[in-house]
Amino acid sequence: MNIFLSGRGAFAVQMAEAFGEAGHSIVGVASPRTRKGHTDDENALSWDRVRAWAYPRQVAWTDAAELRAMHIPDKTEVIVAAHSHAFIGRKTRAKASVAAIGYHPSLLPLHRGRDAIRWTIRDGDRVTGGTVYHLSERTDGGPIAAQEHVLVPRKATAESLWREHLAPLGVRLLLRVVDDLASGRRVEVEQDESLATWEPSLDSAPLFKPELIELPSASSEPVIGDRWALIDH
């Protein structure tokens, strides 16, 4: 399969290498620009791991914040979000001829949001897991393609849980789903919205998520908060 990979850090690089070893091709990547204002020719040592991986392999790189449909090669079959915090819009997802999928380190629909692992530890969950899902307009809310659970070790930290359990699980699940798609097998299981939970980032102000909560009636007190907008690109 021809894969466009959007992600960050070691996990995204692990996925790029794992896909290559499995016989798939990476046709482009996107990751956050490490420092604003840097050009392609300036201070390569400051580049993030994904960009540094792509450069010597002549794989086109795009700043994830600027990712649009025009950056996705026409031959792309699958878009994969691997530790990506950037929303991938509908028009961009549509450039993938087969599927657009992502990995989330929780048992969706539980713990939607970018700090799922930290909330797992903070809430004292004894069981968690990983989910590969189809990207949609709802954050972390698309149909599930694969899911497995893991037990949370008693002395686990968010870092150790990710490094030792959830990241390796993500590699296996994403490889499995892409292999399934390559063989013509497509799994889509709708998430149970009655069980959904969403927690804000622990490092930023809470966001208002209208698609995840029941909006107040006209006679209710208004909801106060930062409105989170999706830009279709």
C-alpha cells in the first residue's frame, strides 16, 4: 500500500520503518515544525525525528499545521495518523483512495483527547488498550478498525505505559489494519457514544467540545468556554 504518514516522534518513525519492512511504501509525511521560521536548509539538527527520517530517503515532508489535500500525493491509498495531534480535514482524508486511519492509546470511546494515557494513570484505570479507528469529523470518534486491551501495571507512569505497552501495541494494530486493507478486508465498528468520555489536555485550558456533549436548551444557562473549530481542508 502507498501510505501518507502524519505523526511525530519515535512512534511515527517506528511506523514508517515497520510499514517499509512489511512491504508498504511511504509516499509522504507530515509532522509539526520543530521551530517556527526554519527553512528546509536551516539547522537540520533541530528537525523532528519524522522530518529527519524522511530527508535522506527523499520522502516529501509537510508541516502538519499546514497539511492540506494538495500535499497528499495522488497515488496515496492510506493516510495514517501515528501520534498526530493535528486534525486531518475531510478533503485531505478524501485524497486517500482506500482509508484514513489513526491510532489512539485508549479503549475508544473511552478517554478521547490528546492526553488519554495521562488521564488513564490519573484515574487509576486498571485496564486500558489501543484502538485503530477510521478518521472522521468527530475527534477520536470514527468507526473502530481494531482494538486490544492491556492491563495497567501497578507502578506504571504515563511514560512507561506508552513506551512498554501502548506504543508496541499501536505498531502491531496499525500493521494489522493496513495489511487487512491491502487484502480487501475493511472493518468498521461504530463507537458507542453512550460510553464516550473526553478529557482536555492537562497542559492547556479546557476546550468546549459541542460534538461530545449535550448542548443546553434555549432556556438553559449558556456554556462558557473556548469554542473548538474544525477547519475543513
